[in-house]
Amino acid sequence: MLVASVSALPIGPMGASAAEVCHYTGSTDYDGHVAVTTNVTESDGVTRVDVVGMFDATTMFWLHIHYLLEEVSTWRDGELQSVAVNNRYLVGDHVVRQSWDHFHRTSDGLLASRVQGKTLADFRRQHPTFAQHWDPAAFGQPWIGDYQSASPERRPDLYLAWSSLPQGVRSPLAMAFYWVRWLPHSEQIVPVFRPGFNKERLVDLPIVAVPSSGGSLWQAPLRHSAFSERPASIATAEISSDRHLLRLAFEVYGSHVSGRGLITGNGCDGKPQVPTDRR
């Protein structure tokens, strides 16, 4: 809205047998601009969903903020195997936060590790072989293959234990831009894992169908400690009859501010990758 060992299903590049790339752009309040690219590949029964998002806006204090977020997840038979998140927050040219998280599925649950730094000097000293990924201008370029060289820190506080890992759990960006396209035509509750959160790492997302003349129209509440209960914050996704995401709209209400936004699909290249658990 952000590895102690190598996963049995690596999250790095695969020899993809098929791929689909989709592009989205949007606008929000506070002169905000959104650009999202999704790259979905499938090989040997593993689906890889790479979502890269960039958001720029100007606050009421004329501060230019930049959020950069990439989520790369892998799935087998519809079940989450691993997820990697690169999360960056800048005000103007000043780096406020940059982190690289990796979660992989084991018999104990989703285990977590993190690489982060506050300044380039610190980052170069602590992670010299990974420092090439510090520059925000390099955002979106492949980094997962170099992750182990950074000696990532184990983060038990970010783990999701096996006992808390429900069947069909989704990650946020994969849910918003990929899995929403393939929802069955019925109301449902989808468990969503929020990687990098110390609290409320797992939330249940109730999704309801809204009457539509064609395709599907889904609506779900957005829940966060910073959001007010009334009015409720909501997201709405419009899916075409051929399973493409046409529009993603949201309304967010906080105790002091509110915001609205609309993201529109600009087309896809390649064949849609149907989830393996639907075949």
C-alpha cells in the first residue's frame, strides 16, 4: 500500500515457458501519479508474479514524496511458496527508508530475512556486494540473485508460523493485480499475508460482488490502524469478461486526511497465465 537459506523453490529468474506483461497508470489526490508493471511467468508448474509500482505525490506542505515498491512472489498449485519485497520511501531526493525482505515457505511457516540501511555509506560498509542496488535509480532492476551475498539478517519477528498459515493465502500486490482476475464468481474471504509487518501480518479480506453488466466487479474493505472505521475505506476492481484487470479504484479515510485514486489498465503483451490450480 513492504533469507537465512535458499528456498526449495527459488524466487530468482526462471526459464519461463510463457509470460504476460501488463501496464497500468493512475492518478490520486495530492497530484499523485501511479505506474505499475506486472510480469507473470510460468514454468514447470511454478507461477512467478513480479509487480513493480511507483507512486509520486505532493503533500499539503509541498513536499514531493516517492514510494517505490516491488513484490515478487512464486506459487505452486495456487499456494504461496515465497515472496520478496523491495520497499523504498523518499522525500525529494532524501532517502527515508529502503529495505529488501525475503520470505520463503518451510515446514515451520514463512521464514523472513531483511537487508536495510539508512545511508549509502552505512550500506556500503555493511553490504558491499549488494550496494549496487542502493541507488533509487536502479529500482526495478533484478536484485534477488544478489540477495544472499548481502548476508541478510534473520527476522523471526516477521515470521508467519505454519500454524497461522492458511490455505490459499495471498500476498498484497499479487492479489491486487493478478489473483483478483481469477476469483470465482462468488462472495469470499481471502487471507492476505502482509510481508514486513510486525503486527497484523495476516488479515482476512472479505470480497463481495457488485452488480455489473459484463465481466466482474469486486469490492473489498481496506483495513489499517491509520484508517478510520467510518466512513470505511474500500477498493474496487473491475475485471473484463476475458479476465483482464480494467480498473482498480480506492477510497481511503484517515482520522485527519482522506484520499482517492484510480488505476487503469493500459494493455498486456503475451498470453494470460492462468493459475495452475485452475487448470
